[in-house]
Amino acid sequence: MSLKNLDDLLGEGVRGRRVLVRADLNVPLDGDTITDDGRVQASLPTLRKLSAAGAQVVVTAHLGRPKGEPTPEFSLAPVARRLGELLDRDVPMATDVVGDSAGAVVAGLGDGDVALLENVRFDPRETSKDAAERDALAAELAEIVGDAAAFVSDGFGVVHRKQASVYEIARKLPGYAGGLVLSEVEVLRTLTGDPQRPYVVVLGGSKVSDKFGVIEALLPKVDKLVIGGGMAYTFLAAQGYSVGSSLLQNDQLDATRELLDKHGDTLVLPVDVVVADKFAADARRDVVDADAIPEGWMGLDIGPRSVEEFSSILAGARTVFWNGPAGVFEFDAFAAGTRGVAQAIIDSGAFSVVGGGDSAAAVRTLGLPEDEFSHISTGGGASLEFLEGKDLPGVAVLEGTD
């Protein structure tokens, strides 16, 4: 089903009209310094289009998990400053979500202006399990921007959640998919439709339990599913190998064995790993076979032979989805696996989708060319749930299928 989108809204005319934009500005901070502004950058095209068309743009977003109360370290103030720098204009920010400050800031907007409300999760109703509480917050957001306003959903990283500023608000105001959400949905529908083959999925990250659902959903549909990261050690343990002090989910071993028994020809595991004597950037390290991890040592990256094997598989791929680093890329000593896999995806020339989260962060941290991937998602959890076949409430409400 097609989504009403930003171009539809712009075609209706927005000059002098308030537009509430739900963006994903959940950036990592070191104090009040943004360490990766990728999500802020991703929000710019939609904001610029609306501003250039004369809309009075009101942005709502969250940062971190402040547990429903104002928490200084989760303030969006650093984001407002960065938005102002990138948009080359002042971006006033309310000191509350729907209170007097929010009302005053919105009332002061002129055509083309952009303002930011404080972290929407400072209000406990945003993430409440009580639909009536979420609905009440959505009603107050709608009241602040007025009856003639429109809503643009452009935070793909939250569309898998029923939250007031994502779901209920789209029932209060005419809703449209922003450019970011629209492109994400179109790309993911390519993966779930009829992707060019061979179709290879690379999954990493820490816990197999976080991705078990998507693994089960994808295995019958892909040509190869490559496993790296911390989750690989549960798979290795399920094969009967000792994994030392590596990350291991014992409660997932039986289910993992069943996957290996059923889909062993499709699943590809590391053949060697880089082990460390502690979880630290300066740890002693060694490269060992995947079935020979010493007691007391932990695997923190895939080894060079694994990179070669994974790269060989990727070289023949026509479609690739990658979610999750192959190792602890934040430590230089354990970044080679993630770098090698990412470079192999680039070199393959395949239609490639980076599934957000830590994978997108790794691309930027390791200095890899972002434009060499076909698409870098801003929503790791949302993209995984989409591929798993789950409904995304924030998309369904825009389609009218919720």
C-alpha cells in the first residue's frame, strides 16, 4: 500500500502552516558533545524541504531513556545547537514538551522557521502502556501546533513503537511519511519482495536472543546467512565447542541447535576468531580456530580466515543486508573483522542495505565511504522487525491499516 508522503503534503501547500515533524535525533553524547551526528544529518532533507516551502516546522524527538522525567543529561539542547549549525539558522528550543515554553516557542515561529521541543520522553505518557495516557499527550501536541497543522513521521528508528508522538499523533493530525521513512520502507520492501539473488544476510551484534526472530524469518528466504559478533559464540557452543569466557547465552543453546540442524547449509559461522584475555582495548590477543578458544579468553572479533570466507560469499551476492558488527569495532585491535566485512560488501557491488544501529555507527567510526552502500538505515530495531514480518505501528497508522 502506498504511503501519503512529504511530496503530497508539499503539493497541498504548507506556507504559513505548522508542521509537526517526529524526527529520530537519538544521538550518542559525550557530556554535551555529539559524537556521531548521523541521525541529525539524516533528518535534514525533510526539514529543509518544509522550511524552504514556508512551513512553520516544529520538531519533536527523544534522546536516551530518561524514564519519563526531565533529566539534564538527556536534554536535546546539544541537538538544537547542531541543527542550527547544519541548517545555518537559529533553531529555538522549548524547555518542556507541551508546556508553557513549548507553546511560546511555537507561537513565535515565522514562515520557514524550525523549532525543537524538549525530549518527548521527559513526559511519561510518551511511552506509557496505557493508550489513553498516550492519547492525552498526543492531543496536547496537536493543540500546540493547532487544528490546521500536519504531521510528518520521519523518525524511522521509532516507527516500530506505539508511542504518543509516533502513533497516536497520526490519529490527531493528517499524517504523512517524511522522506526518510518513505525511503526506508521502500528499501525494506525490496528486501522482503523479490530481491536479486544470491541474497546474503550478515548478522552480528552481541546477543542471539535479540535477533532470533529475524534469523528464523530470514533463513528460508536467503541464500546465505552469515553470523558474526558476540552472538556467534552461542552458535559455536551449540556445535559443542568450548568458547572460553566469550559472550554466551546458555538459554538459547537448544533453539540454536535446532536452527543449525534445520538450516546448517545456509548458516555460515566464523572459522577463526581473535581472542583476548580481557575486555579492554589493550588486552593481549591471539588468533585461534573457532573450535580452540582457550579457557579464560574471550572472542572479540572474527579472524582473518573468517573475513576471507565471508568475503568470498559476499563477492557473489547481488543483494546484501547487514546488521550488527563482526566484533568490538570500538577497539582498534578488534575492528579488522567489521572493516573487512564492510569492505567486502562495498566491493561486491550488490544492492546493499546497512541495517542501522551499531552497523551504521561502525561505517562512520571506521571511516568507510557511506555512499558506497546503497542504503544505510537509521533504525536498527525497526528494520529488523520489518524483515521479521512484524507490523510497524508508526507505518500502519499512516497507511490506515492499523
